[in-house]
Amino acid sequence: MKNLAVAVLIGFIRNLLESAAQNLWEGLWEEIFKAVVEAEIKWKDEGMGDKKKEFVKDWIIDFLENHPSLDLGWIQQRLVNIFINQVIDAIVDSLNEELGHDWLKRAEEVERNLSGRLFFIK
């Protein structure tokens, strides 16, 4: 009976953690999309890619630093920073090669691609 209770508790905790990860993942991408749209509105001129990138990066870092369930240490902040830079660079590279200046569409494609690779994200 004790083993059954532990198994149920483990299952509950696993579902809780997966749900929290899923919510954070979806929230992160929602914020990326908001930041991309806002950057597009603020800087419509050619050659403003660096300003847009910095704006989106600052927006996402602020979101993560203020997320109630996330307390990032120095190493985690560096890893998140690397992740955000890579996501933004992938979006910009694809924009330049394929999609013109539709950042939002490319961000959605990157999200779908990454979601398929992470076992805890549906």
C-alpha cells in the first residue's frame, strides 16, 4: 500500500512539473511573439536589426527574471541568455534568407521545431 501511495505521489509531482514546464514554455514564446511584434512596430527601417534583437532579448530576460516560479542563478541566467541569443539569431538568419521581414511567422516556426525536440513540451 505504501508503494502505491508513493507511486501516486510521484505521478502527481511529475504531472505538476510537466505542467509547470509547459506553462513556462508557452509563456516564454508568447512573450517572444509580443516582443517581436513590438520591435517591428518600433523599428520599421532597414538596418535596425541590432536594436530589434536587443529589445527582444531585454524583454525576454525581464520576463524570466520576473516570473514568479523561476529563480535563476548566475549559471542559469547565462544559459538562458545563450538560448535567447540563439533563438533570435535563428529567427534573423531565416528572415534574411527566406521570409523577408516577417519575424512573427519565423518565431512561430522556431517554436514548433524546438517544441518537437523537448520531451516535456507538447
